[in-house]
Amino acid sequence: MSTAPPSLVQPFVDAAPEVLRASLAATPDLPRRLWNLVAEGRAAWPDLALEPRALIVFIAARLDEAGDPADALDGLRPADLYLACACATGSTAAINAFDRHYMKEVEIALARMRVGPSRTADVKQLVRQRLFVGADGVSGKIGDYAGRGDLRRWVRSVAVRTCLNDMRKGKREIVTDDDQLIAQHAMPGDDPEIAYMKRTYAHEFREAFGAALGGLGPREQTLLRYHHVDGLNIDEIGAIYRVHRVTAFRWLEKAKEQLVKGTLEVLRARLKLNPRELDSVLRMIRSQIHLSLIRHLGGPEDKVEDDVDELELDDAELVEVAEDADA
């Protein structure tokens, strides 16, 4: 079968953000492209029964309003979306499949955070509840997955957020504010000067970072969100902007450097530091940039008391929360 049933097109357009509907309706060969999404999803998960219309509506509702509709369709991950949609419907078979294939990502993320076995078991249960148990008939967070990045990295980011939010609530540790959270990362492996800076200037750093981030342009903030919050890699970001991966990499690195420079300038204006201390402050900024980006750019669902996360998802790595990380 080479074309989608005609009934898929109108539900797809109707479920999409209003600003995209006219463009989607005019997209060439739309019926075939929709069917290809369904076919790829079914091929990846042949044992999961999911109505094509349900998948198409799920995909449409999560399209990026700022993107080009035709390009957005090409950049989606049908297999991941198929499983996420099936889970969001409450399918036991789909949730069991997710448990088998994706819950190990939670263990990977928590191991890199140096979380012990007891807490890992607790957080895994919290992650599962967060993903699949919603309120008032609404699906859990799995329903937020939009298919623009690897589902495995997305699950790791949920695990990190859930663990740190759990810490913030004081279920096993008392972490009362952001200053303590930053100071908590002054672990034995830190450079002594960096550890001192984290303990001494946590409050000032938080405020300076927020001011510098607010001074970035919309594209720079979006790039940082895609990479650090959504877990998109350089190739995926390049596909969204229709640029070469090298260009996407340069844009991302420039945004990070602008953020580091802006934070340093604010701190230098507020604190009287000697040149050696300024060098340590600069290294502290770089070591904390990932944690702070997720705190400030995390989505609304992740703001429990405040945005609190540290992850760096770059093709194969999740940055360890308890250590300085590479960009």
C-alpha cells in the first residue's frame, strides 16, 4: 500500500497548531508521507496495535510552530513516536515494551550521577509514574515527547530531572535552595579553587547566569534549549535549521561562549576579585553551565520549586551531575 487513507489528512491538519494548518494542507504528497510515518512505526513495533489516526493526531499536535512543516515531517523519529503514542494511550503492551527497551536508560543516567542502588530503585519508580500516570485523564509526560530527538536521550533527561527534583523535595536529602544545590557539586574530585568558588559565590553565580542568559538572542536561547533540554545532537539541530552540522556546532559553541562571557562580566562587576580568582570564576562558570542551563531553560513541567537539572546529552554522553562536564 503506497498511500495513506485519505481520512488521515484532515485529522492531521486539524490537530496541528493553527499557524501551521494552511502550510500542512498544501504540503505536496502529504497522504503518502503520513502513511510512511505510520508504516515505519509499525515496522519497528509490529506487536503493538495502534490506530493510524491516533498516531497522526499525536504527531500533529506536537509539531514545532516555528519550523517549516514539510521539513519537520522529514526530521521526525517515527519508531520512537509510535511507541510514545501507544504508551500515552495506556496500552499495557506498549508500556511493557518501553520498560524492556528504555527504562535501562534511567539506570545509565543515575549511575553517571553516582546515585546509589536504593535511591535508583526509588527514582526509577518515580520516573515510571511521571511518564505514564497523568492527572484527570491526561497522559503522563510520555505524551510530551515530540519526536525531534532520540527517545533514549529524552528518557535520560527525564530521569535526571526527576532525581534532582526528588532531592529538592528533601525525600532523602535536605537541599533547600539553589545555592546549596550548586555548593553540593563541590565534590572531592573538584579543583580546590573551583570547589571554593562554588561554595562561596553560588548565589552570585545564579543571579549573574540568569542575567547573562536573558541577554542572549532568541536563536541562541533556542539552540541551548534544543541541545541541553531536548537532548538534540548537532545533526538534529542542523536538520531543524537546514544548515550543515558544522554550522550548527559553531552556532551552539558561540551561544555558549556568549553566555560564559556575559556571566563573567556580571560577576566581575559585582565582585572584587584578583586575577587568579577571576580565572577560577571562569572555570566555575564553565563547569556549572549545564546545570544552570537546565535550571533556567527546562520546560514548565520540570519547574518543581525551580528548574533543577544537569544533563549534557551529546550523541552518547550524559554529563555527570556530581562532576564538572564537557560541553
